[in-house]
Amino acid sequence: MSANLQMMIGFGLYMAAMISMGLWYSLRYKNESPEEYFLAKRRFGPWLTALSAQASDMSGWLLMGLPGVAYFYGLGDAFWTILGLFIGTWVNWVLVAKRLRTYSQVANNAITLPEFFSKRFHDDKRILLAIAAVISLLFFSIYVGAQFIVVGTLFNKLFGFNMVLMVIIGAIVVLAYTLIGGFLAVGVTDLVQGLLMVTSLSLVMIFGFFYAGGFSGIYENLQNFPRFLDFFGVAEQTGMANSVPLFSAGSSLGFIAIISTMAWGLGYFGMPQVLVRFMAVNKTSSLKQSIVIAVIWVFIAQVAAVSIGIMGRAIFPGEYATGREAESIFILMSQSFFPPLLAGIVISGILAASMSSSDSYMLIVSSSLANDIYKGIFNKNAKEKTVMWIARITMLVVTIFGVIVAATGNETIFQVVAYAWAGLGASFGPLVLFSLFWKRTTFPAAVAGMVTGGAVVLIWRNFIKPLHDMVNVYELLPAFILSCLVILIVSLNTKKPSEAIEKEFEAAKTAEY
């Protein structure tokens, strides 16, 4: 049996397992109501909450984008990125999880993040609902495309298959189990995929460490690459000569650059795919265990991903000439270390990462259009079956759009994910924090803050950032800060919230479910 066929068998088994889970949960749980389809009637346990949140959060970026950054630019950029993400993960679980779980139920049982914003501020005209839903549609559609790029790149690199064809096949698989099984199927498959992701990363890291000759071997192979192992520097590959990479003297990571890179962690406060897991947990007491599981998982996964990129450069120094090519280092190392069938299973971790994210994004976008826009704005008396059908049709449309993005995009996975992450983090993150922890936050401030966050991301990335190195910071940072300032200033200069809103706020502080 050929090596390629063995690897394809491994992938096939994995995909069949995911679809089977979707079918099984669709038979066991009928998904007859939006609350069950979009939030699994808040029945997630601690393990399911933690691992599905982290798996849906990290995406294919974890196994391809992050190792690629470490391989191509060295330790500095990757280290400060994962430090910011680790801190953001921990603070989000400790600070936001419990309060959002209780407040979303106190606020008339909100089942999506846009719906929570609307009910939190008693937005009878559904203005917040509409803005939040549109933002979700925009940035999550980009996100879905990024995950399909992962799938297409994976099969193209491994077997030489047509990338567009593989994008379509991968999209069909994800669409199938998400469409059928709803949020519970997504959560359970994400749990399995989260375990596969961290196992795959750990195996490749461990084998890579010994293959490279341990710490001394890694250091010896990398010491001729200027600033590659420098926490405060960036390696700069200028070309290749006889399969040997050529480097310039490199550049420094200044204070602004480090803060900008760590700003990735701010995005967690506005990530619906993570926040909805907080809302779905069965009881608030489960969150203590979830926090421990999530933090340990993200630490192991991120350290392994960066280590793979660093070790990959030591083992295969001249393999890749561009940042986009370098995103395949995990694939190359897996193929080099393991027999074909096992390599296929290990590399399925990439599929797990992209599928665990894209299914969540597709579900969130469909809930935004069906539950938040159609039912929340245009037809408040819509039947549940109608809402469900609109959600499924939306999922199909978003899948098609994601395939188009994947087939026509030429940016790296890291860049596409960074854009969507900034847009969601800046639009929703500040408002989530102010909504949960400042009673004086007003409805006009909520609208202004959300619009400011999303608009600044678009303006900063496309018009301000290219102007000068002094403003070449990750767009999430200025957008998040400006959104916070706008919410604060507008709240202090508009009429304070009604007594009913303040009463709900106080009830959420002490509620237990």
C-alpha cells in the first residue's frame, strides 16, 4: 500500500468520524428550537466547555500559521504573540466566563452574543442586535475562508491535489455535521478535535526535539541565523543560495512592537465562538474546572506550536523561502518522523483545528442572521421551524462565500486570521467588558463603541498602518483602546440606564445557575 494511500485512509477515518458524530447527535437531540440548535440548552459540562472553546478559538492558525511565523521570523515575534494570547485566555476565563453565563440568562435568556447586547440594554428597536449581527457576518465570513485555506493548502502540499477542489470537499464535510447536529454536535466534535490537536502538536514537538539533537543541537544549528533566538529581535531571511537561507542582520522588536504583538490577547474578550461556550455551560460551578483545563491546554498547544517552528528551522533550514511556504513546516515534520498511516492521523490535527473553528463560525453567522436579524428585527413572531431553516440556508451561503475567499485569497493564514480577530475583538470586546462590569454603560455608548471598534480596524489596517513605521501596530490595539474611550465618554455624557436595567445588572452580580 502506497504512503499516500495510507495517509488518505487516516484522513478518511477522521472525516467519517466527524460526520458520524453529527448524525448521531441529530438523531439523539432533535434540535427543534433555536435555543437547542444554537446553545444546546446550556448543557455543556466542564470538559466540553473548555476544550470546545479553545479548539474553536485556535483554528488552523495554531498548527500552520503560528509554526510558520516561528520558522520564518524566529522566536521573538511568536513568543510575544503567544504570551499575549495566554494572558488573554486566562483573564477571559477568570473575569468574563461566570458573569456572562449568569447575565445572559438574567437578561431574558439571551442565546447569542448580539442578542445579549440587545437584551442587556433593553434595545426594543434592535439597533444593537442589527449592528452586532452585521459585524459577525462580515468578519466571520472572512474567518471561515481562512479555515478553508488551511484545508486546501494541506491536501495540496501532501498529495498535489487541486486546492480549490479540496477546499470544496472540506467545506462540504464541515457543513454536513454542523447543519445536521447543531451546537451540541459542534461542541462534542470540537472536544475530540481539541484533544487531537494538542496530541498531534505534542508528538511532533517531542520527536522534533530529539531529531534536532536536543537543546545543544537546536542552538548549534540556529546560531548562524541573526536574531533568530532573540526574544527582542526579528530574523529577516533575504534569499537562498544553494539551498542555504541568507539572512540580514535582523531587526529589533521595540516596546511598541511588543505591546502591539501582545495585543492579540485583547481579542478574547470579543470572540463570540469562545463567549458562547461560557453561555452554554450547564452550571457556573463547572467553570472552575473548565478554567484549569483551558489554561493547561492553551499553554501546551502554543508552546508546542512555536517549538515546532523553531525546531523545524534547525532541522530543515533551507526548506522554505517565503512566510506562506513556511506554514507547511508542521506537515513536513510529521511526514518525516512518522509512518504514513500515523502521519495521516497526526496531520489530521490540522483538519481538526480548521474544522473545529469553521463549524463554530458558520453556526454563529447563521444564528446572527436567522435569530438576531430575521426573528429579532423583521419577524418577531417567526416560527421556530422557519428560524431553523433560515439558519441552515445561511450556513450554506456562508460556506460558499468562504470557499470563494479561500480560492481567491493570496495572503497567509496568519494575516487573514489576524484581520478577522482584530475586527471581532475590537467591535465586541470593549462592550462585553463594560456591559458586564460597569452599570453606568448606556445604550448610545454601546452603539458608538461597537461601531468605533469595527471602523477603526478597517481604517487603521487599510489607510493608517501603511503610512509610517510609527503607526505600523496591530490594528486591534488602537481600535480596542478607542472603543473603550468612546464607551466611557459617551456613557458619562448621556442619560444613565433605567432602573430596570440597573436592577438586572445587580441581579447578575449575585446570580447562580
